Amino acid sequence: METIAALLDFLPQELVTVVLILIKIVAILLPVLLAVAYLTLAERKVIGYMQIRMGPNRVGPKGLLQPIADAVKLMFKEIIIPANASKFLFVLAPAISLAPALAAWAVVPFSETLVLSNINAGLLYILALTSLGVYGVIIAGWASNSKYALLGALRSAAQIVAYEIAMGFALVGVLMAAGSLNLGEIIEAQRGGIHHWFFIPLIGLFLVYFISGVAETNRAPFDVAEGESEIVAGFHVEYSGMAFAVFFLAEYANMILIGALTTILFLGGWLSPFDGILPQSVLSIPVLGSLLGSGVHWFVFKTSFFLLLFLWFRATFPRYRYDQIMRLGWKVLIPVTLVWIFGEGLAIALGWKPWQ
Amino acid sequence: MTFVQFLFYFFAAIQILAALRVITVRNPVHAALFLVLTFVSAACLWILMEAEFLGLLLVLVYVGAVMVLFLFVVMMLDVNIAEIREGFASYAPAALVVAVIMVIEMGMVLTHRIFNVRPPLEKASDVSNTEAIGRVMYTDYVYPFEIAAVVLLVAIIAAIALTLRRRPETKYQTPIEQIRVRRNDRVRLVKMKAEKKESGS
């Protein structure tokens, strides 16, 4: 970064800062978007193998160029704007659903030093931004001027709003345990080996958070937004071509974000599970030591595990009925979080902190 | 003009324009969306003033929750725009009076020494403002805070009680009962002797 700053020395200081931030944003978003593209391939391959099929294997070696072929195909398709649709909002909606999913990466710590913006209220920022994603759904449904799209938007928006509450309460438990809203400090609070990670003392909140995350992203088994057997697609029924693909990208970007956040909040982010367990002599072995020690590779590994869970759920579970989704959100997950937070508060008041 | 000042004027301009559009735009859904834009730019201004906790809370509560429900209602209503605009001239004087009173009140708050408004302090301590607000809220202002919480709770219960309508004639499913059902509740295995085939049929 210093070398780039030195190269840009002839520019005014403020412009240099802006350029540096832009470079960092690109450095984060390019891998994220690449991961989104290859997550679609991974999904088809993983579900294929689970169902004893091959999955896509025609484009490129082992089907590795399939996402690129898909992107090219979608880009050259015509975007049809329905008659009497609110044109500006119709085009804006996909962008609104994708933007928060990408903007949230600004505060995600990839390793001890690798974070774009290490702000105090990082957790609140994430919560605020993920709550904005629902606007993409609502605006898309309304702007399409279609009854199917409107009804689909209403049901998936109601689902997202309902599960957001359970998600927020799960985060409250995490910040009580960590004593901070800063994501880096939340990870630091889990330092000292796998038994210090929050998923053990907060197992209930961990499960609630991940289940709500699956429901928030409208993924199977909560994917009533596109329930083929009941309604025609849902809020994005009138979209075609790249506009539809952007909704798709937003869904996958949100999946990766939920995986990364679950990792940070409950599984110690970039911390190694052997941290504090293995002696220092093992960690100083050249290659093996850096592999077993903390670092960005653990973050990627844990996030990938949660992404696999997303795919696994889709291949395994049948879709929930809509009233059961609402019941699970309001009558099961929210009471669980309330009781858990109360118990955690008692534990803190009594000075009994199992996570330390 | 520093970069921060530029950002301030940028967000302030968006906020004022969006607030104007809220009351001038014809379509109620568009008006609600402009209100969302107003809230977001207000949040940006607060964050610019280093009140990041309040700014993010504004986005979380008003934009993420309140306005979503607001949009739900506005989208589902069959609003006749021409009918609403009919009485504009007759409402205008009353609206003007309210607006003038609000301007005077805000002027009093901003200028009068009784209200004692000071410019934001320069970084009072190394405590983040989330922590600072939390400390004040749970120590000095703990009773007002709890009274506000109780009032909100009463409001929630009242809203539910007012809208709750028991309709015994509607049929609905109870998932708990559905899950509890065992085979024996629904199917009865009847043993019967094999009947003789009638001859000649």
C-alpha cells in the first residue's frame, strides 16, 4: 500500500486516500464476485454428486468454465420491462438487493490486519446493511406491475423481516459475550483454541443465527420466494436476462456473507482451532506452522464449510410450508433467543463466564 | 472546502431534495421510498458527526423495519390519488400554521440558552459513543429509559389487542397437533373375514 501511495505522490493527499480505498474495495470485491460465480458451479456439482449425477461437465475442463458461459448467456439476453411497470424502480431493484450484500464486506476482518474499515460499531453496521436487502425484494415486486410478483414480494419480505428479529437477538448474545461491537474484538475475545469459540457456550444462538441466515437469504428449505410448486417464481417473476442474474448474484453474495459472519461471530474468524493448544515449537515449523497457525486460510476454510451446509440443506430438506416458516420464526426461534439471552445475562451478572 | 464538508453538503442536499419529493410526488409508494432516502441521508449526516451509533440505529430501525411495514401498507392500499389531492387548498392554511410553529420551535431549540445546545464535543475520551450512550442510559437515565420501555410494551399489547379478532368459523392448521399425530389416530386396521364370492356374478 505504501508503494502505491508513493507512486501517487503527485496527487493531493485526499485524492490519494480515495484512490487507495478504491483499490482496497476492488481487492475485496473481485474475490467475492469470483467466489459467487464459482459457488453456483459448486452448488450444481455438489447437489449433482449428492443425487448421484455428474453435474455440469461440458464447458471447459471438468465444467470449470460453466459460470462464465452462464454469465455470457445471461448478458446477451433481452431485458423485458413489463408494460406500465415503474421503469426506474424496476431497474433499480436488482441493484438495491446486491449493493448491501457487497457493502457489508467493508467491515469484515479477513485476518488480524486485513480489514478495510475497522469501525467501532461493526456489528451494528452489518445488521443495518443486511436489513436493507429487503427493499430490493419489495421494490422489485411492486415495480413489476404484476400481481404474482407483488404477492411473491410480500411473502418473502414478511419472511425476511420475521427472521431478522431472531438474527438480531442472536447477535445481542454475541456482543454480550464479547463485550464489543467491533468485529475484530469479537474475534479476539474468542482467542485461545477451539474451546474458547462462542459456538460452545452460545450453541442455541449459533443454531438460531444460522437457521435465520438460511431463511434470510431465501434458500432451501425456506425458499418459498421461488416455490415452483405453489407460485410462479415470486418477486422476480417479471425479470429476465442480466437483471434476473443480479438477483441471483445477490442471493449467493448474501450466502457467502452469512457464512463469513457465522464464522466471525461463533467460530473465531481467522483464529486457528489449535491456537493455544499446540506448543510454540510446532507453530514455528516453516510451512506446517503457518498452516496450523491463525490466518486468512482458516477464515476461508470455515466460511466454505458453512457454504457447503447451505448446499447440503438444499439437497436434503423438503421445502417448509409457509405457515410453518412463520411459526418457526416467531414462536420457536425468537423465544429460544430471549431465554438464552436472559440466561447469559444471569451468567454474566454472577461472574460466571464459560467462554473465557 | 475539505472533503468532509463536501460530503456534508452532498448528503444534506440529497436529504432536502428527497424530503421535498416526499410531499410533492404523486404516487404514495414513491413518496414512501423518498422518505427512506431522507432517512438514509440523515443517517449519513449523523455518521459524519461521529454519532455512528445513532446513525446506524436510524437505518436499522426506521429504514430496515418501520418503513418496510409502511411500504407494505401503502402498497396494499388502493389509493385514489385524485381524491387525496382534492382538499389541498382547504388544508393549506392549517398546514402552513403547523409548519410555522415547527420552524419557530426548532429556532428556539437551536438558539435559546435554556435548551443549552452545544456543538458536539471533540473526542471526549477513548470510549466509543456506543459505550458512552450505554453508560448514560443505564445509569443516569435508567428510570426514564425503563418507563419508555414499559410504554412501548403497553403500546404493543394494545395494538395486538385492538386488531385481534377471534373468528371461530375459520379453519386453520396447528402445526403442533399435526406433528403429534400418530398413525393410530388416523388409521384403524379392521380385521374381517374374507367374504365368499357370490356365485353366478
